[in-house]
Amino acid sequence: MKNEEICQSTPLVGSGALVAAFTGCMTPVTVITDPPGATVYSRGSGRPSYQWEYRGSTKNGPVVFKVPYNAIKTRVCWPAENGKPAVQSEEVYTKLLFKDDPVIKFKK
């Protein structure tokens, strides 16, 4: 096959295909809080430009989300109740490389 034929027969990879390729490389993370009801935030670790992202609330059970990073930082915030202020956890650093379904637990 000539070079011109190879170039013409090779499909272009669009952003949709790129996203699909990375979706298979994403690690599912589960966050459990005690007591339930906290909001969960995470961000990639290693670059200051990574932004905190809201991942859900543990009000109805664990929060599960997928990330494409090798490591993440996670934190949770329990809402204010009975006149007491909201409580924010410390940031938890978790390595994800070569781990299947990591579980991160927070206790108030």
C-alpha cells in the first residue's frame, strides 16, 4: 500500500473518540462518610491548576465517580446542623495507579 493510500484510509480521531479512549482508563472511586450527608469534592493531584470538582452527596449512600488521574485529593464537608457550623474534613491524598475500585472513608 502506498503512503497516499494509507493516509486516505486512516480515519481521523476526533475528540469523541479521544474521550472514549480515556473512559476505559478512568478509575472508579468510592467515597463513604460517617455520618452520611456530606458533600464530596475531588481534584487531580500533582498540578496546581487542577480544580476542585463537586462529586455528589453521601446523603443516600456512597458517592462513586470516575477519574483519569494517577492520584487525587479528596475532601468532604458535612452541613451545618443544630446551630453548629459546617465541618470540613482534611484533604486525603490517594494514589490510584494500579488500584481497582479504591474506597476512601471519612469520619466526622
